[in-house]
Amino acid sequence: EDDEDDEGDEAQEGDEDEDEEDEDEEDEDEDEDEDEVDAEAEEEQAESEGEETYEEEYTVEKILAERVRKGKKQYHVAWLGYGDWTTWEPAAHLKDNKVFEEYCARKQAALLVD
């Protein structure tokens, strides 16, 4: 009889171990979800901080051209104080920029004349 009781106790302990493992896995899944949310929040914050720094560090000298890539318009930008260094930028990066607004106004005026 004692052997049977021992086997029953061991079976119950085994069930408890499995339950604890399941709970641990659930906790890990929740932790991973929280980590993903935290990482996304940090990334968004870094992007917004980066945009502020971006606007402060670089001044548009001239818009050289425009093109469409993957269905989105981009502008070829020359940067003040950076010589021949140019980049292609989406309109969102040039929002509220005087040089960009003047470029768009000239383009619009040219279309009206034609």
C-alpha cells in the first residue's frame, strides 16, 4: 500500500510541476509582449527626438529636383554648408521649410504659365 501512495504522490507532484511550467510559459509570453510594446515606444520616442535634431542640424540650401519612388514623391536636396552632399527626402522631412515652400510655389507658377 505504501508503494501505491508514493506513486500517487509522485503523479500529483508531476502534475503540479507541469502546471508551474505552463504558468511560467504564460508569464514569459506576457513579458515578451510587454518588451515589444516597450521597444516600440522607445523606437517612436527616438524617432521623434531624431526628427527634432534633424531639423536643427541641417538647413536646406536648395531643392534640385523631384522624383517619384514607390508611389511617393521625393525631393533632391542640397544642404547648406555641406558642399556637394545631397540627399533625396520625402516631403514630410521638408514640411514647414521656407526653401521647400518657395520651390513648390515656383513649380505651381510654372504649371499655370504653361
